[in-house]
Amino acid sequence: LRMVKAVETSKNGYLYANGQPSLGHLFMPMHKKWNSGHKVLWTEGQAVDWMSRVLNAGGAWTWNLVSEHAHSRLRAESVAFAKVVGAKLEKLNREKMNIT
């Protein structure tokens, strides 16, 4: 949450160190362990909340996903979760555009 708040309070999503800008970018594991695990660690609500806050502040978000190396594909659970979260983020953006 500290990283989310840092991006939210930044100027257009950029954080500065020694006068140099760096895009606030969260690279988060979707599962319990980096590159592994069967169960998605996040709830849909938490993912949508944190991602929308970072993206609306101008920052970036990347998921670390589990892949099935034998088949060269992403785990179905990861893809399904990402689709649901993406759809909810799109819905929030549409609602935001209708309000303003």
C-alpha cells in the first residue's frame, strides 16, 4: 500500500530521486510466490482498487504471472483473473467518463 500511496501523491505518476524522474510502476506477483503458485493471492476488489489508484495517478502496473512451461502458456487461473479485473477497470473508467 505504501507504493500505491507514493504513486498517488506523485506528480503525473513520476517519482523523483536526486532530481531525476522515474515512472511509478508496481510489478506485483499475482500468486503467492514469484513465478509460481496455484491460487491467485489477490481478491478482485483489492486488485481493482490498487490498480485503479495507480493508473489514475499516471503510474503503471504489471503482473508477474505463472506460466506452464511445458505448454508455453499462462495458467488459466491467471488469465481468468486478469480478464475479470480488466473488465472491472474498464467499467470504472466508463463510469468516470460519464460523470465528468
